[in-house]
Amino acid sequence: MPLFENYERRIDQINQTLSKYQIASLSAAREMCYAAGIQPDELVRQIQPIAFENASWAYTLGAALALKQGLRQPEEIASTIGKGLQAFCIPGSVADQRKVGIGHGNLAARLLKEETQCFAFLAGHESFAAAEGAIGLAMSANKVRKTPLKVILNGLGKDAAKIIARINGFTYVQTNYNYYTGELTEVGRKAYSKGPRAQVLCYGANEVREGVAIMHREEVEVSITGNSTNPTRFQHPVAGTYKAERFHMGKAYFSVASGGGTGRTLHPDNMGAGPASYCMTDTMGRMHADAQFAGSSSVPAHVEMMGLIGMGNNPMVGATVALAVAIAQR
């Protein structure tokens, strides 16, 4: 039995990485992790229970690479975990060409650096993947940061935002946007738990302009878009508009597009263009992204189809940070 999905297409590149770092096998890598008190497979399942087996093994390899080198700084560990993810990319795939594994490691490293103060999951609230990723960050990142990282969810729909906040124990922030003056005001907020999860702020917007105003309100410096039901209506337009406005203000903003790739389709009510709708989200991501991942923000099978591993891009953000922190604190 193969250890994981698409084993034959991945194993040569994996073996090259194992050899480079003088690790005998993937099984040896797992034993190295367990001996250090690190269980990457369990961590992956905690972040996204429906992740594929290859996700567990990819994070096992990434963790072993960091342990082998004796790394202690969380951001260095995160970047090295990305090398393990990259080794699992299928040669010639969209993910391999874009170096998506390396990108995930570098994004996690950026979130562990003190310079980054606010990170946003810019996603449709009908996707729970943003919540899965946010939980991974909330439960881990601030354990090694001097200044707490603010994590927000910013998506379409106030009712949906409230539901996501309540289910996951986040803090729901209700806003009102004045379309005449362009002013955003806070109507109220409610924390649905105590502790790290309550530090995650969950916003719901009625449309793009309110979404952009929320980004300005929280001074978002890094974000990742989703590619769920509302990519053309909300996520990508908000990221692109906010980036242009931040540029004119002379402020930095690092935008990550989580998904897209060959064959990415949209629901009929989003794009009524038939075959021309293929790759539309991929195209929109290229218009604003400093880094572009491949595949869905939420669906493991679609990220697998793009050649990375079977885990949503948003949960991967949380998993990479959480694993880096666990290794740093061992």
C-alpha cells in the first residue's frame, strides 16, 4: 500500500530532499519528530480533519528538516517546513511551477515576525477553511511573538460572520458603512469564548466598499484571499482595491491569492460565461497578489489536483505556523 496519495509521482523528489538532509526515509523522519515530542500528523488533523494523508507526511518531512538542522527561531523553522511541502509538489504541476510549498513557508515566517501586526483571512464566510486557519494561528502564533498578532476574518455577509464567530468562539464585530460619507462605524461586538479564540475578530461586510473599509480600520498588512463562493464578488475585488489605496498612502501590504489554477471553475450564479469562466479566479488573483498559491482555500481535493497536497490553503497557513511554534517551543 502506498503511504499517501499520488505516491509514485511524488516520491523521487521527496527522496532527493531526504538525501540532501541525510534522512534515511520518511519513516525515519516521522521517528525523528516523535522522538522530539512533535506529532505533525496529529497537528494537521486538528487544523483540518478532512486533510489527505499526504498532508500529514508533508508536514512530517518539513518538521524533520527543521529538527535535523537544529533550528530554534520560529520564522526559520516555518521557512524550512515550506521546503518539506515543496518536496511533495508533483513535478511539472501548477503548484510546483509556482513554488507554492516554499510560498507557504515564507508566508508563515512573515506572520511570525514582529513587523507584521495584522493578518486577514479575506474569505467568503460560507467556507469554514478560513476559520480553521485562524484557529491554528490564534492558538499558536502569539506564544512566540513579543507583540500579539491580530487575526481577523473579513467576508461577505453579516449573518454568516456571526454564525462563524459563534461556532468557533471568535469575536463578532458588527459594523455599519455609510455609503454617502464613506465612514465605517462599529455597532457592537460579542466574544463567543474566552482565551485565544476570542482574540480573532470576525467581520461581515455587505459588499466590497465596506470590506475595504474594514481592511483600513484594522490596518491589515498581510492577507490571504479565499476562492469559495464569492471570489469575483468580494475577496479579489477587496484585496485589489485595498492594495491600490495602501500604495497611494505609502503603506505596505502583502497580498496572497490562495487559489486558482488550471480548470478552476465557478458556480453558475457567479459567472454565467460557460467555459470562459474557467480560471477566472486565477486571473483575478494575478491582478493583485504578491504571492499566488494553487487550488482552493478550503477543499483538499482541489489543492491536491493542483499538485501540492490534500489540504486547503487557509488551513495550511494555520498548520505551518502552529508546527513551527511547536518545534520552537520543544
